[in-house]
Amino acid sequence: IKTPEGGAHISGFRMALTRVLNAYARKIGALKEKDNNLTGEDVLEGICAVVSVKLRKPQFESQTKIRLTNPELQGIVNSIVGEALTDFLEQNPSVG
């Protein structure tokens, strides 16, 4: 079911992307200790992504199903995307 307003799975994706890119930027020296962290707006600019999850019992904000609200999804997606993106950046430094 398409969720046009996102939900917990999109929040988890955004959190992981921002967290991992901040850590990577500090690791390679693109962000110095005194620099502010990148924001969600900074890292999401120009990004197009499909976040697809399959659930046995999806919970939605309303009957129109515009937002997925399963609370456990945010942490699960954050963890999976964070690990995969970290591995990708470490294995592909030229891309990073």
C-alpha cells in the first residue's frame, strides 16, 4: 500500500541516512569537530528512494492509509539502512 505521507519507515530511513552521513563526513574530515552536523534537509536534497516494507499487521494513521504508524518500523529500518549504508561507504570510498 502506497503511503503518500510516509510514516515510521520513512522516519527510520531519514534518521539512518543523516546519522551515517554525519559519521562518515567526520571520519573523512569533511566535517571538523567544531562544525555543526548535517541536517536531514542537507542530506535529503535531491534524493529519490523507495522504502518498501512488508508487514503482517500494518497500522495506519487513518482509513485513507496515508501514513504507516507501526512504531517498531522506525528502529528496524534505521538499523538496517544504517548498517548497509555504512558498509557501502566503507567499501566504496570513491563514492563517499
